[in-house]
Amino acid sequence: MRARLGAIVLTLFIAVLTALTTAATASAAAPDRADPSHTAATDLIRAADASSAEAITGTVKGPVGEGGANAPIAGVVITVSQNGAEIGTATTADDGTWTIPVPAPGDYEVTIDVSSLPDTVELRKADGQTIPNISVQPNSTKVAVFPLAAAGEGGGASSGGVTQTEYIVGVLLSGLRFGLIIAMTAIGLSLVFGTTGLINFAHGEFVAVGAIVAFLFGTAPLQWPFIIAILLAIAAVGLLGGLVEISLWRPLRKRGVGLIQMFIISIGLSLLLRHAILLFFGSQRNQYAQSGTEQSLHFGPVSIQPRDLTIIIVSIVVLIGVAVMLQKTRMGKAMRALSDNRDLAEASGIDVQRVIVQVWVLGGGLAALGGVFYGLTAAVYWDMGFNLLLMMFAGIILGGLGSAYGAMLGSIVIGVVSQGSTIWFPSELQNAWALLVLIVVLLVRPQGILGRLQRAG
Amino acid sequence: MDWGSIFSSALSGMLGPFAAIYALAAIGLNLHFGYTGLLNFGHVAFVMVGAFGVGSAIVKFGLSMWWGVLVAILASAILALILGIPTLRLRGDYLAIATIAAGEALRLFFNSTYLEPLTNGPFGLGPAASQFQNMSPFNGGKIYELGPFHYQGRALWIMVVTWSLVAIACVLMWLLMRSPWGRVLRSVREDELAARSLGKNVYSFKLQSLVLGGVMGGLAGVMWTMDVSTQYPATFDPKVTFYLWVIMILGGAGRIMGPVLGAVVFWFLFGFLDGFLSGLVPGINTGAARIALVGLALMLLMVFRPAGILGNKEEMRLESR
């Protein structure tokens, strides 16, 4: 057993070394994770590198966040003035940049023409169209950044044409979509916990790997049909889940390694996988070719993009399929039996090790599909899985640890809560509210909605 | 590859401000996990409220540094109570998830517009360290050298104070763990039911441990702010907690000197890998590669040597829970 573990560790080590050497070419200049607060969202004004004359410059970029992906915005009108007198004006280029030379060092005001912004974005602060007191030093260029938010999320008046009801319905629908995605990814986490007692911290990385595999096959240069790419992603991550179980967790269980120890090992595995992805894939946020804006469909007060509708329908079908599988098939019954009582299940002739592998493969496949959907609605990036992981934990604990149905129910609630919070609160906090729900649930009903009391305490 | 400079910077990092700050925070985590068996995966939250407690007091309220330190200690103690009262009655893994969630939620709030009046959000809170640096006997800008070690005067002053705090914390832990109080903590770690059946209020002991360890984390946050002077909430992501766990387990959980040794070895390796990896593979993202290796190290340690360098395998039986 020790020899086998040693071999696994050696393989891992070699894999990491290979990763390091190949990653140099893959991400020659990949910067460390860009501080999200310093991309589009700040009215940070800092001195840029010195040039011969004084100027004020900047780049107008869309918000980081769902769908926005921080894309540069062209055709926005920017004006520089001093003591009310206009100094110069400029329109942003295709890459969102603008530069306005100023005659002399001094204090200037920079104003953005809100009407020239596209309808999909607005200023984060309603009164933020003017940045006063930009002081330009001799022979230097100042950078002025206007913080933007997606329409309806900033402090400005919501864009015209959308009634309150339509807005709320839209938010609830995106909450449902987000919740279904969390549910799909969380089932594997919950089933693994139910059957082995392991809290698998590396589950988020399955989500990211799934999204990335689909991205690599589904976009240029390969550009295979997206369905094929998704199926490949599901197969790859299912395989990965099974491999991790057979090569890592099973030997550890046979060795009698404690659950706490395995929990910490899974954290190590998560760090290793996540940063290996960062090394190979880089830190940029990518979009699937399929995630552009589409013409919305309208059903009464409900308007939804066809892509989102597809995601919701496919997710519901898959979740119902999983439920039927758990209820009706031999494999599903064995999984539930194992969750209920491992010894009894083993005594009644269930091949426990095989069922556990099936759980890992199933959970991995579902995580991959959820990852692709999450990538479609937000973006594909290296730590997307980790961002989703805490939401999964919140959903699972809310629903009841170890119960697959609880995971589905709890996740949907978490999705609606986190998206719904954006009606009243800034969207930067949507995950924080979901995490607070988690803590409140632990306070009042630690076993969750569908959990049994014995699991707590 | 310039081995001389790689080793020189690795050796300097080994005793540098960050090693000291992480050692101090890891001593608090060691009290939580190593001595009490609490699975605290949100230790970064204590460090963060300490860092911003002192920062806000100085920058936003114009208080003196000493009041700032008091605010930081109170803030981390209150956080420990808020976190501990609901979760310490639950099973260990619930505490783990609750603490990591609380840490993340707190970071998001600190970065949000709501708390901007207190924390400046993404714009950074500072400068907070001028009063501290004015007390320094060293010349802040000068570089002091001794053999392979070289530090700026600023950093040297941070190191002197923080390592002194580490020493005080170690002595305190040594005294506490020899006391009846420490014995109860260890019995809670080994067998909670046995401790309870002997009439000990396990919940209260866990809470005391959480508060004391949290305050040590808060003090580490204070020194962090004194070091960087301008603090950003984004600094305090879960990575900090994971580093602290590696440090504690590497040195040996449940040992007085474990976190200190762990921090020194960790920051030596961290500094060494930085130079070594960029020398080995030019253009590599050393930040990502190092953290990947930290993850691998955490796995290997847990599989082959869960007791760490100094640990006593008989005492730390993680399997029992």
C-alpha cells in the first residue's frame, strides 16, 4: 500500500514538474491574478508613465461580472474641462482607450457623456459622470477610470422600458438559472459526502475543468460542435472523478486515514489543481462563442434569452433524470443505501467500492455540465469553480448534508437569494448574502431543510 | 541561475516580516486546531479585522496607534464570539465550512461600498504605519546587511517587534498548556465526550480558545498593517488561511514551536521557489506555480507526516474524530 501511494505521489510530482515546464510557453506572461478591484471598477486615478507632454488618458471597459467580461467599449464621448472651460474632447477607440492632451499641469475635470454609453451598461454611481480635481503633474499622464456596472445594477436610474415587474421576474429567472447550475454541480459533492463522509474541497475544480475542456474543444482553433464539446467535457471530468477516487481516495481510505485528514488533503488537491489550471490556461476570462447577446423571447411579463431558457430546461431535465435514477435504478438505490447506512449496505451485498466510483463519475459529469452552463452565463476562468464551491456548500448545508434532493432544493434557494439580493443591494455582495444565509441556517437548523438531526452535533 | 542571490533572498525571507506575521497568526491557529481540535478554516478573518481595526482607528478616526491596537484586539475577540457561539456546538466540519464562509463574506463586505467609510474598500486604507515607524530606532530607508541577510530599516523594525510578539505568544502558550486550562483543551481535542463526562463545560472552553487564538490572529493583522501601511481587503482571501494551515502542519500542530518553525521553513521555501522556478523556467507565473506546490505539500504532509516536523504522532491522532 505504501509503495502504491508512493508511486501516486511520484506521479503527481512529475506531473507538477511537467506542468511547470510546459506552462512557461502556455502562459509566458500570464500575470498573477489581477486584482478585480483595479480593473474596471475604480475611479482610481494614478500617474502613468511619464511622457513628454501632459495628458489625461483612460480606457472605458464594461463591468466585470456576469456576461460583461470587462470588454472595452468604443464610441464613448469623454470631455476634459478646467474651471468650466472645455479643454478637449475625445471618443473612445475600438479598444476603449481615449487620450486628451492638456495644455499645462494643473487640476482638470473629466466628464463622461452618459448618453453615449451602450444601453447594457451604466455608471456605478449615478452622479459619477464627472471626476473632479484630477491633478496633472508636469510631464506626466494621468489615468481617469469611470466605474461602470451592468444596466440595472448601478446606482443610476434603471434603463427605460423595463417595468418593475419585468425587472423582478428577470432577476428571479436568473436566480433560478443560477440555482439550477449550483444544484447540478452540488449533487456530486453531496453524494460523495453521503457515501464516503468526505467533504471534497476539490469539487469546484471539476467544474472549472469541465468548462475549460468544453472551451478548448468548442472554440477556435478546434471549433467542434458545441454539443460534442460538452459531451467531451462531461466524459473527461467523469473520468477525472473516477481516477481521483481510485488513485487517491480509495488507497487513503484503505490506509485508515481519518476524515479530517482527508478533508485537508482535498484542500491541498484543490490548491494544486486550481493553480495548475492557472498555469496552463492563464488568468484571463474567456467567453464561449455561444454566449453573445441574443434576441430575447417574450412571454407576457417574462423575457428571456433563448440560451438561458435552454439552460433552465436542460438543467431541470437533468436534475429530474438524476432523481429518477436515484429512485428507480439499481445503481441509484445502491447509492442511497450507502448514504443511509454503509455497513448495512455492504452486508446486503452491495459492492461498496464500485458504487463509490460510480458516485464520483456521476458527480464529475454533472459538475462538468454545470461548469459549461456557468461558463455560458458568466465566463470561463481558472477559479470559477472555487467561486461556485462556497455557493455549493451553502446549498448543500441549507438542504441537508448528504441528501441529493436536499442539495437540489438548497442550491436553488441559494441561487435565488444571491441573484434576488441584487434587487436591493449592490451585485458585488450577492455571494456574501448567500454565505450569510448559510451561517444563519447553521444557527437555527444545522441539519438543513431535508437533513436528519443525527448528522449534526 | 544565480544561486547566491536565490539563497540570499530566500534566507532573508525566512526571517522577514511576513514569516514573523504568519508565525504569529499560525500560533493562534495552532491554539484552535493543534490544541483544541477546532477546524477553523477562516483564520484570515481574524487577521483581516485586526488589520482593518487598527487601520480604521488610525486613518479614519485619527486615534493613536495604541488605541488602534486595542480596537483590533476587541474586533477580533468579538468576531470570535460571533463565529463561535452558533457554530461551536456543531460537528467539526460544519465549523470548517461556516468559518470559511464567514471569512469570504466578511472580505466581500469590507470591499463593498457599505463599509467604504471604514475600510476605503478597493481603494486601500492607509497610510497607517507612520506613528509606528516614528518609534523605530533604525533608519527606515537604509539597508542593513549581515552575511546573506539584508533588510531595510523599516522591515527590520517590524521584524524586531513581531518576532518579540511571537516569543511572548510562545511563552504564553507554553505556560497555558502546562496549566489545567491547557490540559482541558487537549482533552477536548482528544475526546470531547470524555471531557464532558468529567464535568467540563466543553463549549465554554472551545469558545475561550477561539477568542484567544483569534486575538493572536488579530495582532498578526495589526503587524501586517504596520508593515504594508496601506491595506486592501482583497489581500485577505482564503489563500492566507491555507498558507497558515500548511505552516502549522509543516511545523507540527499541537507543538509550541511548531508554527514558528513552520513559518520559517515555509517562507524559506517560498522565497527559494520564487527564484528557483523563474530561473528554471523563464517567464513562468511563479505565483501560481508556488501555490500549486503549496497544495501538493499540504497533501503530502497530510498523507505521510500529519504530525509535521516537530509533531508527536501519539498526541495528534486526527483519526480519532
